[in-house]
Amino acid sequence: MLHASASAADRRRAFRAGLASTRPLRFPGAFNPLCALLIEELGFDGVYLSGAALAASMGLPDIGLTTLTEVAEKGHETARVTRLPTLVDADTGFGGPMATARSVQLFEELGISGCHLEDQVSPKRCGHLQGKQVVSIADMVTRISAAVEGRRDRDFVICARTDARASEGVAGVIARARAYADAGADLIFPEALTGAAEFEAVRKAVATPILANMTEFGKTDLLDYTTLSSLGINVVIYPVTLLRLAMGAVERGLRSLLSEGSQKQLVAEMQTRSRLYEILDYDAYAGFESSLPRDRGSREVPT
């Protein structure tokens, strides 16, 4: 109630411990804090804040238009309500090396548990579109090194994403992953691999924990949890799943409202008021002030 019951340090330690476990951590993407509450209630391992989902929720394409302030604010709103670790998409670091270090420090201050940085040129493109360009390995190593030097809590997870699959093949992804791990990345995110065989190749070649992106309508096969576990994946994200589900329902509802002239036929599909209040823990809020000690003889002075 009011805020997460676990401290930021506890959540970061939990993320670290999870990376060493024998099963993949599941991080669905939350497009608002209410989603994060439900993700926690249903037993997932963490919450992911997708740059693509954040941009879309602002009516923007995922081409690097969101700012550090916007991402940090949304990350803080999300991390505040859940005791789960929160992983944030930090694009290319929001500037040069000093800006990247500042970004990490700001995320730490706001209770976020980790972020990922990508090796695309700025402005970036969606990871599953054609025409992506990547910086040199040396430039990305500098980006990662800045993040590592900038953090003050060693449990804050720095994840390095590589978008080199399209231009350099799996061999290029592996070479970059090794270099990024040597630079201090705690987790490697090979974007837009095509399927299990490519994940297996990266997993065998790289000792650092691996993140798999199970996004819909992209270049990657949607592998089930059992398969991902057998491949030795450490973290799996579902970045835009909830937003796509919600917006599909929103569009169907709006069309129905327009054609039928009422929402009566939609009520059965809606989350009920009582369920919403349950997720929000309304009773705890209602009882908060009444549980506090009071001076029974005091009187409020009218203003």
C-alpha cells in the first residue's frame, strides 16, 4: 500500500540472485503502474519497461524520440508500486558517455533495478525493423564502461543489447557479446535472433547471462518457456504484449460503442470495479488513517 514493500536494494539483489538461478526470469512489459501491480500479483519475476511501449503510449514511434526525463519518470512510477525488480529500456544512453553515466545514476536514485543499453547509432530504430545501423564495438564498449563507472550500487544490473544480427550475423553477435561482457555488462541482450538454434549458438559461446526478447510480429520465433529454459536463457521479456492486448480490446470496444450506441454489450468483457479495487488494495488505503494513533481531545481548527 502506498509504495513497494521491498527496498530498491532488496529488489536489485533479487534480480542479481535470479540471474544465477537455473530458470529464466519472466519480465512482462508494463505500460502503466497498474499493469505492474497485476504482474506482481500473478507471480512473475520482474517488470519490464519497454521503450517501444512507452513511445507508443505517448503517441510516438520507437525512433529515439523519448527523453531521459520521460523514461526515468515512467520507470519511477512503475518501480514505486511493486516489490519486483524493474528493468528499463535506456535506448542508446540518452547522449554521450557522461549522459549514459548520469542516466544510470538517475535510474538508481528512482528505485529501478537495471537498464539495457543498445549498440545502435542514434537515433535508434525498433529492433525488428530493417535498416538498423550499429556503432563500432569500441564505441559500445565505451558506452557500457560509462554505465559501469556511473553506477554506485553494484547490484544495479547493466544489460548490453546488440542489434548486429542483421548486418553481422550470429558470429558478429557473439563477438560483440563477448566484448560487452568484458566491458562489464551483467546481462547480454541479442536482439532479433531468428529462433532456438541462434539462441543456442549464442548461449554456448557466451558465459554471461542472456536475455531473450519474445516480442510479437518480429523476426524472432515465439519460443515457449520450457524451450527457453532448456536453452539456458536467464531472462525473457514480453515487452509489448500487454499493450497490444489492451489496445486490441480498446479498438474493438470503441467500434462496438460506435455501432451499438451503448457499452452494455461490453460489460462482460470488462475488469470489474471490485477486481480493480482488489488490485489497488483499496481497503488498505481506506483503513490507513483510521489505524493511526490520534489525540481524541484534539479538534481541527476551521480555515
